[in-house]
Amino acid sequence: TLDRSRNALQRAGEEPIRLTPLETSLLETLMLNAGRVLTSDTLVNAVWGAEGGDRAMLKQLIYRLRAKIEPDTANPTYVETVPGVGYGFAATAP
């Protein structure tokens, strides 16, 4: 469960995982679109909006988010990369 007001992710039986506001925004966007691939541009706009961001910033944010939520960052099971397109959240994450 993602608690946007506390910037935290809670998995059953585990301690809450603290997230930054940007990580929370990114994860919320991905979770709301679980099973779909979102383009990098769509995610940059959803996270940074009018303030602007870029693909390099998104890539770094994905890296930081995976470090917090993935059991094995070398083999992500939650946040999927679709080369040349963007990212998605696994519809049936473990």
C-alpha cells in the first residue's frame, strides 16, 4: 500500500519503506497504471510537471526507487524497463 500523505510504501508484514516525494509521485503513477507501459516523457511530465525534468533525471529516480523497493535490483520484479519505450509496474508483482 502506498501512503502518499506519509511518503511511504507498506508491504504486508514488513516495515514501511520511506520514500521521497518524487519517488512517491513516480511510484503512484506507475501503480495507477499497473500492467501498462508508460513512456519516459509521460513519466517525466507526471513527476516533474511544469517544473521540468528530463530522461536522465527519470533514470536516476527509477534507480533510487528500485534500490528501496526491489529485492534484487539487478532483476527487478516491480518496476519494469521496456527498452526504447519507458517503464511499467508489474500487474502481478510478487
